[in-house]
Amino acid sequence: MPIDVHAHYVPPGVLEVLRARGAEYGIAVAPGGSPSCPSLSFDTGLRLRPFVPRLMEEETARIESFLAAGVDRQVLSVWSDLMGYGLAPAKGEAWHRLMNDCLAQLCARHPARFSFLASAPLQDPATAAREATRAVRELGAVGLLVAANVLGVNLGEVPLDEFWSTVGQLGVPVFIHPTEPVAPPRTRRWTLTQVVQFTYDTTLALSSLIFSGTLDRFPALQFILPHGGGLLPYLSGRLDHMHGRMDRAAEGDLARQAPSAYFPRCYFDTLLHQPHVLRFLIDSVGLERVVLGSDWPFPPGTNRPLEILHAAGLSSSHIAAITDRNPRRLLKL
């Protein structure tokens, strides 16, 4: 039963509420654009680029599409640019409650086909912890989604201990997804934001959590990393080397172990597009830490996520581990 752990969806009901009562959330549906590709503007001044096609596709069509590709279940998360971490805490809480409620309703309509990762307003750790608890215990979320930075600050440098403590107690994994609502000047062209900046964002996020001691303080935390873990598998030796050589007191390095020693707390998705790179990932982190991911429907993703597994020459047993056993163990499905 192949399970895709990295797929994005925004229930149309979210937009319906914003069109009717957007002021309650500090978010408006911007005029213009098509119904399927709207743009949102936040009262913080942020305006997002238009939704990609099929981000809000009709749910039956979505199911038919991934079944045709050989996938039996998608684990849905919203678009990470929607996190709205700049909103006032009360509006941020209302916004994430709305998104989580709508995803939960979708999963309740199709329990055999969808599960979801809930989001939370990280601008207020106590509120984020409360919403994470509600989403997991009352709505049935199988994990949590966080953006890889909070308004440009690395995750490990944001005071989120109350949130991390709660997540550890909930026993669900955290999907760290890169986000750059406003592309940095050097990556605005040639899709370099998606190709380079996103993988860099993921790498900075987990590295900062390791070096800040967050993974030591909260040993129950587990993470899902998209796009093959960004640069982390490739840079593991360099991270370990500098952990041993830096002035740890001056740098504020609180990690008790070499950074790669924390990799077994992470799961890495298969969205790498080259079979030999997937084989390198498996050799680097271990078969038991790799899970299927499509990033559907964004352009860097694929609607045929199983193809790379076959192209890499993996055995049927290894494919079953990546597509079924590993995600089922991780998400308790």
C-alpha cells in the first residue's frame, strides 16, 4: 500500500471562509486571478504568488490521479507559504485552526485515502502547542507541519521549547518544509528558489536545531525532511568535522554528539529526480529512514513518485519498505 508522505493540498473551504470573513484572520483573497489559482494577501503586507494549479483540485479527481500512479494514500499538508507567522497570535491561531479543521474534514470523508499533517502558529509557542494538541488528539492529525524558518530566523534560534516539548509528548513527527514567500534576490531567476534556496532552507533548519541543543533537550522529536533532506546527506561529513573543530563555547554549539548522529531521528523523502542520487541517500541514511514523497502538485514535484524507485533498481522488498513499512511505522497508520 504505497503511502505518499509529501503532498500538498488546500481545501477549497479555506478560501470560501476567507472570501466571506477574511478580516477575522487578517487575510484577504486578492482581486483578479482565476478561481483555481487565487492569490492571498496578509495584513502584515505579505502577498503570496498565485496558487499553483491543482493545489485546490476537486478531491475525487485528486484520488483518481494518485491511484492511477500506484499510490494508495496521500499524507496532506498545506502550502508552507501559508503559515502566516507574522500574524498576531490570535489571528494566527484562528488561521491554523481553519486550515486544520478543513483538512480533517477532507480526511474524514476519505479515511482510506488521506491523512494529514497539522500546522500551528509558531509566532506564539504556547498557542502553537495548544493547537498541535487539539489537531492530533481531536482531529486525528498524524504529524505536524512547520516551515523551515520563522520570518527568516532559523528554527533552532526561535524560542520554541514549549512547542517542542508538547510535540515530543504527542509522539508524532514534524515535517520541516522550506518556505520563501519572497524570493531572495540571488535566487529569483531560473527557478533557483525552488532548486537551491529550498534545499538550503531545510539544511539550515535541521542544522540549527541540532547545534542549538533542541534535539538533545527533546529526545522524542522525530522529523520528516523533504527533497531528500536538502543538502544534509551530502554535507554530513563537513558538519561533523566542524562540530569537532569549532570553538563550541564561542559558537554556542550545544549539540552533545556529532550532527550526523542525529540523522536517525529523521526520515528523508525520495523526491530527488535522479536514481543514483536516491541510491546515495539510501546508502547515507539507511533504507529504514527513507519514505516516498511526490511534492504534488508543485512544479519541482512529480505525479509518478514510484518511478524513481524502479529506475534506481531497488528490490521489491526495498520498495515496500520505502512506500509502506517506513511511513506506516513513522505515522502509526
